[in-house]
Amino acid sequence: SAPGRFADYFVICGLDTETGLEPDELSGENFEQTPLRRTFKSKVLARYPENVEWNPFDQDAVGMLCMPKGLAFKTQADCREPQFHSFIITREDGSRTFGFSLTFFEEVTSKQICSAMQTLYHMHNAEYDILHTPATNDKESCSSTGDCNGTSVSKLQRFNSYDISRDTLYVSKCICLITPMSFMKACKKVLEQLHQAVTSPQPPPLPLESYIYNILYEVPLPPAGRSLKFSGVYGPIICQRPSTSELPLFDFPVKEVFELLGVENVVQLFTCALLEFQILLYSQ
């Protein structure tokens, strides 16, 4: 049986520099997109511990759900704010485990990856030129109107492009906690403080491994009806578990549901749930 730990795994997902850039087949073929807008396959780079007997690690599921859109590449001109999301893994016996992921961007230091991205851009632009070269008898009309495909191609090449001699390449990376209960706010704070410690010019008070070990082995699940306070990298983290006489644990802000769907849609969904209709949510 599970020993009642707050978290079972700490996981890192991202770019495997040894295998290089692999197209993400789950996202479908998107070769018409510029290389910076394509999705590439992400992998589980590390996890700790290797395995726990009460919660076997599902590498495929965790890897896909940590980074559902695969790897994303950006340059210094793009917005690179960290993004947080959660997911649930439901097993065949109906048991659940919860995942909380913080995705951020870090600079690509591998020259091979940078060169590969540059090569993809050369190939993309060359193919675009072939497909959109104006016919010979249209050249005069193009030059007279000043609106020809050649101009469009040059604009396209400058837009969202990558030049290895000019641009800094960044790739998405993810840190994740796998937990037996859905303490979303506490897990988000843990991951955000770990990320802050990695990106801060000043080292944290203790080695990062100490904080990860603490969250995995020394922080227990709070008993029903009790609160738990433990130390993060830069401050205390608090979570509360409802008692058996209260509503089940729901640590997500309901406000976001209304912001994303609107009041009318939420009322309609609530009505469908009360009437026991089947509900399908489709999302990008």
C-alpha cells in the first residue's frame, strides 16, 4: 500500500539531444508550417525515483501528458513565459494519479540542434520558392503591380525565421510532479519556486536536490480534515485536505472555467450534467 507521501515522482521532459529533432507524429504532418511552428517529439529525460511499487511509472503516458503539444522552439523575439497545466492518469482498475507540469523555455546549447533547425529552414524556403515561383509570362505583371509571389516569399522568410548567426534558439522543457492527490496550488508553487531557483543568478539556500528529496520523501499527505505546511525553495507552502464530511478535494479555481467558457456555456454544461447527458469537451 502507498505510504502516504505527498508526491511519488519528480519528472523532467524535453529535448533529447542524442536523438535530435524527431517530428511529433501525434500532432499530424505539419510540414507546410515553418520549422519554428512545427512540433517535435519530446521525451522523459529523467525521473526520480526510478519506480515506486504502489504507483508504477508509465513513461509513455507521462511523457505525452507533460508536453501534449510536443517540443516547441522559439527565438529571442518570441514570448517565452512559463505555462502550468495539470493532468490525470486513470488506470484500468479506476485508480487515479495526478500530474502537475510547468513548461518553460531554455536556450539550446547544442550546435547540432541549431544547425538542424537552420537546415530545416533552408529546405522549407527552397520548397516554398518552387511551389510559389510565378510563371514567366506573369513576371511583367508582377513587376508592374509590385505584388508578386517573390515579394510574399521574402516577407515569409523574414517572418518567424531562424538565422543561426543572428538568433538565439530556445526549446521548451517541462518539470513535473506526480502525486496521489490533487493539491494543485501547492504543486504549482513547488514547481514555480524550483524554476525560479534554476533561472536565478543567485544560488538557492540549499542544493536543488535537497528540495526535491524533501518533497518526495519527507513531506507526508495531510490527514483528512487537516492542513499541511512545508518549506519550499523560497517560502512556505500550505495545502489543506477536506474531512470526510466535507466536499471532495477540488483545488482548482472555478473562476477560470467561467472565463474560458462564459456564463451561458457553464450553465448549459451544469444543466446537462444534472440531466445526465453525455458531455464531450473538445480542446486544442
